[in-house]
Amino acid sequence: MRGVSEPARVVDVRAHVCPMTWVRVKLGLEAIREGEILEVWMRGDEPLRNLPRSAAGEGHEVVLCEPSESDHRLLIRKGG
Amino acid sequence: MRAEMGVGAKKRALVIGAGGLGCAVLPLLARAGLETVVLDDDTVSLSNLQRQLLFATADLGRPKADAAAERVRALVPGASVEARLERLTPEHAFDLLEGIDVVVDGSDNFPTRFLVNDACVLTGTPLVHGAILRFTGQVMSVRPSETACYRCLFEEPPPAGVVPSCAEAGVLGALCGIVGAWMAWSATSLLSGADAGNDLIVHDALAGTTRVVGLGRDPACAVCGNTPSIRSLLTERYVEAQACVA
Amino acid sequence: MLDDLRIERYARHILLREVGGVGQERILSSTVEVEGLGEAGCWAATYLALAGVGRLLLVDPRPVPAGGLGPLLPFSEEGRPRDRAAAASIGALNPDVVTSVGAPVPGEMREIAETVRLGGDGIQGVYLVATRGERAVGGWIDGHECVACVEAALEAEDASGTAPPAAALAGSTAASEILAAILQQAPRRRGLWLHRLGEPEAIGACPHGDAA
């Protein structure tokens, strides 16, 4: 994908349930700089629905949301 | 309906939920000499411990109502606390309100709040409602059919996902004590026969401010109005609609 | 500092936009002293401990009264110094908090009020609470507050002892204010307030002329 740099950090929340999923994504975003990309691995329907929404709600940009049969991949660009 | 209480009989409070608010309210009501019944069907989890002051680390995994009752009995000599490991349901609400002088609602979801409100209005049981979210808390007292009830203020539950539950949005732990203190204070005020009600206390812990919003009973309220449409507790009216699993 | 257990314990704080992992780590690094473990001080110490304040210095050698105290001191601890009993309860509530017991500094204000002092690096300050009957006074002070003013705010109550809800309100507000100061790293609004079942009442400027 053009214009998207390598993720600065990867967070795997496949073993977690709400709200720990979002907590860990938040902590991952804290650890990177504005403009950098956080890659998130999720499993199941609930995080797929809620994590992009939560990220956008806190001013971050969902660059990519890639569901699949098993694990879903999310790329978030950290906002200001 | 509530039974006649004899002279000198202790007043009895039903506390809905042994969460952040329930944990703050229970020791206060016990120290005020009230008998309490606490309702909660959940177990203690690690993320509870940041604000639910009746639970020690060693209580993880235990039923919350049991652990709460045990701790209150250890704190307050002679405390009468009955633990019920159940949720409030439309089918059993009236049974649970038998012999109850005041209901203190510290529940964390809208269907339960509306169920509690309606059950209290229909039985004429005084109610204290409290709620917390992020840094904000609110408290109101209800004298059914005399002052505003919860439904006068919030007609219907919001659709799922519109208002984040505690689980999603987070909450300042100490806020439970502030709101819980007002709830206990409101409960004893109601029981003393004071003219409580028609005030919504709203506190912002980040700004450090408190304001009071004046209320009034809505004559068109569906449950306590002049021509109420809600005259029984129909299950379908209180269906749990949760945005997330936890 | 935030391992898996702490991430879960403090999840509801970390979720707050104004807290996050950064804010929770600030709380875990903070040092707070609670001088005076009356009912209000007990409520303050409890919520500060649950929040994970890193170091909590407890000062009150008075014995735990018969009947226990607040949500923190069971009646089985009757007779034990309050600061030691509180340290034991806090240890059971939250192993992240390092408690220590200190010696009280004598003073007139100490007789009628409890203080919660935020120290260490970063923002500092002293928050006072005083309760009597159903009256509870609280607020950030600069150490020169007049004892007579606090007494006057309390004097309408001739009750001995404190109504639990008033003390709980004052103590919980103290904890809330201390946590807000830690998170915002900025001073909070100064001045004493009389807590109510409703809006608090500001206690006006000191008319007594003796305060420094």
C-alpha cells in the first residue's frame, strides 16, 4: 500500500477480551510517535467492530482494517 | 407493597450492585444502622479492584455479593447484610422489594436502571439513583408519584453503543466514593421523611465542580404520570442491549 | 512499570483519555502523606491506595475506635494504632502501594483536621479535610489557613463524631483532587468548601486577622 510506512509497533490482542483489547491498543499508541503506524492483530467480531471506532474516537486514523476468517489486521496512524 | 414496620424496627435498604457505587454505599448504610440486602450475580475481577473498596486482592474470583457482605460485617459490628447472588429481573422485582424501605441503585446498565425505577414507582418505594462515567457522577432521590422519577428525566434507554458503559470509557475510582457518599446521604434523608427529591446532583471531578439541576415530576411520565402506560413490569421492556461482551 | 497485572488492575483508569498508561505511571510514582486517619482520612487513604499511589505515608497513632472506622479499619483492629491498621488493610487491598508509618507533627490545625499532602517530584500541595457531625469542610490550602475559620465552618454542629456520609464525601473528594493534581501536573483551585448534599458552599476569606 502506497504511503503507509512500516508499523512502528505491533500489538496482538487476539487473546484478550473487551475492554482489555482497547486498553492494550491505547498503550501501544502511547508508545509510538504522532504519525507513526500501530499494527493490531485481533480475533473475533467484537474487536473488529469496536477497535476502529474507539481509535477514531480518540483522534487516530484507521489506515487499514483487514478482516479475515480467523485473525483481523488493523493499521492505525497515531493522531495528535 | 411494603409491610408495616413496628416501632424501633430497623430500616431496610436494597442495594442494587456490589460494584463501585455499591461498595461505597454499603459500609455507609451499615454504619448508619440500616439493614441491607445487596444484589449482584458477578464475581470479583482484577479490574474491579481499582475502585471497589470492599474487595481485597485475595477476593478475586469470589461472588461479589458474598465478599461485599463479609467485608461489611468485618468493618461494622452487628451489621446486617444479606447477599443475594442474582440480578434484578422483572419477574422477581416485586418479591425483592418486599419489606424494603429504600432502594439504592448502583447498577451499571440502562435496562436495570429503568427496571429499578419502574418497580419502585409501582410499589411506592423510595429510590436513590446514582451513576458514574469517566470523571462525572450524578445522584437523584425519588419519592414515587411525588417527585421526578428516573423516567421523568430519561424517557427511554439510549440505543446500544451510544453511551459507553463503564467498561469502555473508564472511570475515576475516587468518584465512586463521592457519588456513593451522596447516595447514602440521600437514602438516610429519604428515610427520615425529609422533602428529598427533585434535585439532580451532577459532579465533575476533573473540573472539581458540583451543580444541582432542579427537576419536577412529569405529568406525562409513562410510569408516574397522570395517565401512566406502564402499570406492570413486562420483560420485553427491559431487554439487555449491550454494546460489548464484557 | 506497567506489567500485565497492573494493566488489568488499572484498566479503568488507563481507559480514561486524561490518564492512559502515562497517567497511571505518574500515580504509581507518586508520594502522598495522609496525616490524620479520622473517618475522612480513611476514605481518602482507601481511594488513593486503590488508585495505586506508589508511596503512602500514614500518620495517626491514635487507637482504632471500638466499632472500627470507615471502609478501611475493621472493628477487630480496635486499640491498634490507626496508621498501622490502615497499612495492613491497604496491603490486602493493593500490593502495589508501599505504606509507611510516620510521626505526627504537633499543631492546632491537627487537632481538628486531617491533611493529605502530595509530595515528591512534580506537583505538590496540601489538601485539608475537617468533619464534625454532618458537616464536612475540605479544600487545597497553603498552610496558613486559620484554625478559627475551620472551627467556625464546623461550629454549627454540636454533634460529636461524624456522620459517615459527610466524612466519606470529604475524604473521597480529597483523593479525587489529589489524583487530578497528579494527572494534570497543575495546581487545582484553592480555598475551603463546606460539603453539602448538593452544591458545596465556599468558605469566604478569613476575617480573623491572625492568619499569616
